[in-house]
Amino acid sequence: MTQIGKFRSTYSTDVLSELVGTIRTINFSGKLSIIKDGNSTNPNAPTHRVYFIPDDTAKVEVGAAWTQRIKRGPREGEEFLSVTIDDPSWQNSLSFSLFQDDETTWLATWRRRQSAA
């Protein structure tokens, strides 16, 4: 997996309430805010909304995130976020995961999906 960004939690009591950070790839660099959205009763609905934060205008919703649990390995049971962002100018959406690095830092990692052969 490739690290494409770093996020910080803005709340100490609920580290997943809001995360702010930057994603950087060869073709995209932007500041994002990921905010918990507890309004839906649908269990498949996103748990978070993702906003792009441009320097000169109000934030724009660009995606969603879902809280997941690590299913195996030494960190089994820990929560992470599965994030998808999109833009009309892109050919495909960008999906990545956020894993907790320390108490307030989360690392954004990306891995190319393997085609079913």
C-alpha cells in the first residue's frame, strides 16, 4: 500500500468525529475534511461525509466514508475508514483507507484494485 496523505483528528473525545488532512497524488493535491454523519438509520449509509477545502471558497462535498473494522492481523478489531472521493473532471473516483497511526494521526493509504482474472 502507498501512503498518499495524513490526517489529524480535531476532537480528543471522539477521534472519528472530524479528521482534517491532505491527499497528494501525481495528479491531485487537496485539503479534505472528513466529518461524522450520524443522521441516517440505514446501516449501509456512509458514516462520514468528505469535503474538499479550497483556499478561497466554502468547502465542497466530494465523497463519503464508511467505518470498517480490521478483520485480521495484529490490529484485528480496530476501526478504520474506507473513503471514496470523486470529481466530474476525473475519469474514475479515488478510493483510499485511513488507518490510525497514533492518538490523533491517521494515515491515508491507497492500493490499486486487482482485476479478477
